Amino acid sequence: MRRAVRPGGGLRERGPELIVEVSLSSASYDLGPKLRLYRSAGVLEYITVLLTEGQVIWRRLVAGNYLPIEPDSRGLLPSVVFPGLWLDPEALVERDGARLLKVLNHGLESPEHQRFVEDLASRRSA
């Protein structure tokens, strides 16, 4: 049974698949205690945006440990849990909203996202 972080700090039985945090001054906390808490809670993907460092780290839980997702050949970070969810880390750091939306929309139009949506719909009807 998966556990997850509750807003009040406790754990609940089923956790979120993805957490995104933007860190300005709490990077040591976000990359230390929170990382361990999310790992123990079974959060499948964890994105940290480190504003001071101008860095985006997207991690995926694999065999109980977080591994960084490396940018693909286009420089994008693709979600494994949510196929078609793509992030352009450079556009995010540069605050290029138009490019962020373009990449996001392109991912949402991808065949893998369409299959993901169809799979979700079939689960609901089953």
C-alpha cells in the first residue's frame, strides 16, 4: 500500500504520483528531508526548480531510490508516469512562458499521451 504526504505533515495511504516544488532558499531542505519523506511516501516523480541555481531536477522513483530523468535529444524532460507531460527546463529557467506552453501542448498532442488518456478512460468504464 502506498503512502503519501498529507498537507498537515502526516502520511496517508495513497500518495500523489508527482510533486513539483520551486525552491529559492530552501534547496537544502527540499533536497534532503523532503526528498527522503517523498521517497518513503512513494511519490513516483519529484520535480525541484532551484531558482538560485537556475536548475530543474526531475527525479523518478526506481527501486526505492530517486534517479534523475535526463533531458531527451530535444532537451526536454518527459514524465514517465504521465506520458506526454513534457517540460522544457531551459524555457522554465528563462521564464519563457510561450515556449513552455508550446512544448506542453506538443506533448499533450503526442501519440503516447493519447494512449495514456484512452487507458485512463478504459479504467473508469471498467
